Amino acid sequence: MNEPRSNLRQQSLQEFTKNCLKLSEDFLSDFSDLFYRLPMPQGSNANWIHFASQHVSTWQGRWTRYSPEGEVIEDFKSKRDFRFGMSDRIYTAVSTYPIYFPPQIYKAIDTDLVLQENTYYQEVERRQSWTLDRLTNSLPDGIYHPQAESQRGLFLPEIATWSCKELPCAANGVPYGMEIFFRHKALRFSVGIVFSDAGLLQRLAVVREFSLEEDKTFWSEDIEQQLPVLPEGSYSGWESTVTADLRYSRRKSSFTPIEAWQTEGDFKITALPDGILVRLPSTMKRSEDRVIEVLWNLEATPEAEAEAGTIYRARLSYDGAGRLESLTGGRLRRK
């Protein structure tokens, strides 16, 4: 008896998957290189698309804040909920005389409108909410944050930041800061850094989150800072860059953490839980050292969808005049 067509189709799909898995690593590497060599979308449209495609979800998280000396000063649970808005759409059916169909108005998802609500489960529960509208918030120098007039959002496919446009970005005597985000599948985390008006570290925070679409816990319960242990070996891969005027580019790069992070310079390395490492200048006043780097070693993230020999790197830089220069980052694999 002939097999049902659906069974034949299922078998053919299974065979196709098996054959794909047999492709050589060289072929897959060449295909990947071809993809990454394609031109990147540019400007505020690309910036908004990276934001909307990577971060619009409900994120369950945990905030841990540290003093400059590395002591835990606050630890609490949180939820950051991003949702697309709804807008009116008009549907007009084709009318044929003498029959007339009036236009119909219906609600549709609007990807140009993002509603955000943050809930902080502290001793007294706090909530914050705001709206990001592509028309008014997506600017030629980044996404304007309603709560931080002096900051802009720069978004890459897997790395992002809300950062000051200029240093210092607040009035004299007022601290200023930036937040750097990483996204890997159902995981997201950010490192928040606050400097005093003198350019000295005032507070450091890590927010470890996972998407509520995945019903499992990814992060450890550790909150204490640890001794810095840099990933061993050399890593390579494609990294993306976005400049302060939203020019996008890619390049293939190599990186050896032990060499790159232990060269001469007035920097300090801080080890946060779950394989997160932060390299900060001793002061943001020194024009030649205005670079903040963050590494994420997936192998050191306990319940994560870890990939052996994989790290993420982000590099946020300011120029000699203290103006936001660029954000660079991406996923690298051990050679």
C-alpha cells in the first residue's frame, strides 16, 4: 500500500535535516563569512529594527548592585515587560455598483510603538512605565530614552547600550552612567555603570534576565563578586560596530583575553557572577582611556544554553573630547 503523502513529506524533511548536518565545517564557515560580508542596513531604521527584534519580550530578572569596593549593596527581583502597541488600520473592500462596502477600522500590532513597564520587587514594590515611539524617539543619533534626555540607545544584533552622548552628561555634582546589554537566545543581561562627576566609579550593577517564554531558570543564585578569571585561548569571529551617528559595519576580528586585558593601562577588571567580566578605566577623566569593555563567557553560565568555547564581547568607547564614539561587539568562538 502506498504511504500517505504527509508521511513521505515528513521523511523527506528528516532526510534533508540529516544531510544538512553532514555539511562540512569549512562549507558552513564559508557560508557564514558570505552572509557577514553582505552590507548592513544603516541609520535610525536599522537601529530601531535591532531594538524591536531583540528586546521586545517579557524579561524576568534579578538586579544586584555593588559598591566601588565590590560589596553587595542591594539585590532584588524585577520584571521588564516590552510590548508592541496597537494602532488603527483601515480596510477597504472592493465595491461594485450598486453595492457599497464602507471602510472597516480594526486594531493591528504596531511595531513602531513599544510600551515598556518595569516592576522592581524591593521592600516597597515600584513600577515605571513609558512609551517609545519610532516617529519621535528614533533619532539620527540613537533612540531617545524618555527618562534620560542626555542618553541615546545604540543597538546591534546581539549587543546594545543606553549611554551618555557626552561626558559628563549631567550637571556638575550629579552622577552619570551607561548600561550595556547582551542577548543570547532566551537570555539577556546588562551591566550598569555609574560614575561620579569626577569620573570615578560610584556604583556597578548587573541585571540577569530570561524571557518568560521559556519556563526554566538559567542563572545561578550567586551574587558576590569573584576573582577575575579570563577565558583561555584565542577567539575569532565577526563583530559589528555602530557609531554615534548610526553608521553600521562588520569586521572579522581575533581576540585573546589574557593578552588584550592584561596589557599596560590604568584599568580594573571586575568579575561578576555567571562568567561576566567588566574592564573599567580607573577614571573616565583620562581621554586616552575612555573605553569600557564587557566579556561574557558562556561556558561559565551554569544553566545557560551554553556553547562550548563561546564568548561575547562588547566595547563602548568615547573620544578624546568625551563624546560617545561607538559600540562594537559580537559572538566569538575559540580557535
